[in-house]
Amino acid sequence: MRIRYGRDTVRFRISETCLGGYGKVRVSVRSGDVDPQTGKQRTDWLPSRRSFTGWVARG
């Protein structure tokens, strides 16, 4: 997936059966790309490096 930061929004759905039928989950997101000017890998974490958000309610 190619994301243009600042212009794009990413949404996805996961079936409840995939999560074992739980009504709420905690989320951690890591994304990365290569800086075109330096050639170095950039990484961004949500909410912070190797941590989870609070509980996210269904819906």
C-alpha cells in the first residue's frame, strides 16, 4: 500500500470472528518509508514506539 502522508486516510475493517468476538480492542500502528532526499528509512508509530492505544470501542 502506498500512502501519501498529509493527503491520504487509511481505513480497514477486520471481522469480529478474526478477533475472537471481542467488542473492543487496543491498536498499535507502525508505518515506514524511505526519505527520497537521504535514502534513509523513516518509521512512524501510533501512539508511540511499541505501545498500544487505549481500548477502542466497536463501531
